[in-house]
Amino acid sequence: MKKLRIALPKGSLENTTIELFQRAGYKIIRKERSYTPFIDDSELEVLLIRTQEIPLYVEKGVLDAGLAGNDWILERGVEVQRVKELVYSKQGLGKVRWVLAVPVNSDIRKVEDLEGKRIATELVEVTKRYLKEKGVRAEVEFSWGATEVKPPHLVDAIVELTETGRSLRANNLRIVDSVLESTTWLIANKLSWKDSWKREKIENLAILLEGAVNGLGKVGLKANVPENKLKKVLNLLPALRKPTISKLSEEGWWAVEIVLDEVQARSLIPQIKKAGGEGIVEYPLNKVIY
């Protein structure tokens, strides 16, 4: 039987990625201390690997495909096929940032102030390219972890990954500049991409995963509306395109259906009710495919 070997990121993105696959229609079961979880698709072989390593193994063909951060694709300088950008992170929807940070009481106010200074980061090559673009010469060293505790005693500054900035503030650091914004990408090995069966499998997976990302934080809303109240209700509605409207079997009534952000539903439902809507139903969405 043909199989597609794909890697999912082990670590901070692990839970969100597995949840995304489940929303896409796949059942994944992780066993304790196992790096090869079960997936209910006999044509897929899944491995859990550190996101930093996935681009390298995909480039070498050890893996056919994988989900990896754009930051590590750039850091490794690999030649892979970018299939689909998936804008999600550990916290859910959104991008992550690698930022240049210094102690709150540091004299460093802009990147040019780093001339001749020392910087610690895991993202060494990207940081070096950033400094070169800024015309700044500084020493960049690889950090094996606990990067945020190193300034000011061990280094002058750090380049670190952040989503909310809370950890930086907790360590009395302030952001000087943004070095790189990063999202998750579905990537493929160049030779695997040329294989028609593997390519179709990867493309189908991309459609489902993108739909699952689009569905995050969104719900569907249905309501029955009398014809004389229809215009009033429609004026209330936000929608991805336009609301779906269809006649009910009972004369003079219409069914209205929309997709919207979940947070909008809590204020919109009472408004629809007051405007004349009845039989209002809110339901979760696993996938939204445009």
C-alpha cells in the first residue's frame, strides 16, 4: 500500500496541530512517549518531530511532507515545496514574532545601538541576515535555551519568539524591533511533489487543513424570519459573503443562514430575536472552505 510520510511539530504547536487535524476529519491517538501516533488514514504515516528539524528531513526526502514554521524553513535554508500557509499558532489563530529584546533599563533603543554587542538566539542565521540588512555588526551566538534570562549578564540582547510578550515582560525585557513574523506552512519534498499520487494526497490534505483553520473561531447561525421582518434582520448580519436565504414551506417565512465569528454571535442573537427572528440555532464549524 502506498503511504505518505508526514511530520507534525512536537512541542508548543503539537496540541494545536493535532486539534487541527481532528477538525479536518482525522482521528489521531498519541501514546505516552511515542513519536508515531495512530491516524485513521491507512495511507498516512505520522511522526512527531521537533519543528526545527522538520524542514531538513523534508528536504532530504526522509519525510514526504511536514508542518513547519516559516522561521525554521528560512533558518535552515532548505529547498522544499511550499504547499499551503496555515495561519495558526500555539494560542490559536494568528502569527508569531521573533523580536529583538533588551533589558528595560538598557541604553539600547534601536538596532543600530547593537554595533559591537552580543546577541543570543536560537534563530542564528535569520538574525545574522537581519543585522546585515540593517548594516549592524554584532556577535550572534546560539542559545541552547533559557534565552530570556541571559541579558544583561551574559549578552546584551536576545532575539526570541513571542506571541503575547508576557514572558518578555516577566523577565524585565522590552522589545526594540520585530525581526520576523512567522506562520506555519505545509511543505513537501521536491521529488514527492512530482509523484502524482503523493501530490494529490498532499493537496487534498492542504484543502482540509486550510478549511479547519478557516473554521477556527467561527460558527454557523440559522434563523426563521417572517417576510415583513426580513429586511430588518438582513441589515443586522455580517457574513463571509452574503447570507443564504431560502423560502420555508410555510408561506411568508424565510430561512436565513450565515457564517460569522463566534464572538459576534453572542451580541447578534438577541438582536435577531428582537428584530423578529425565530427558531435561532447556533452551531460549531469544523471546516470553512472558500
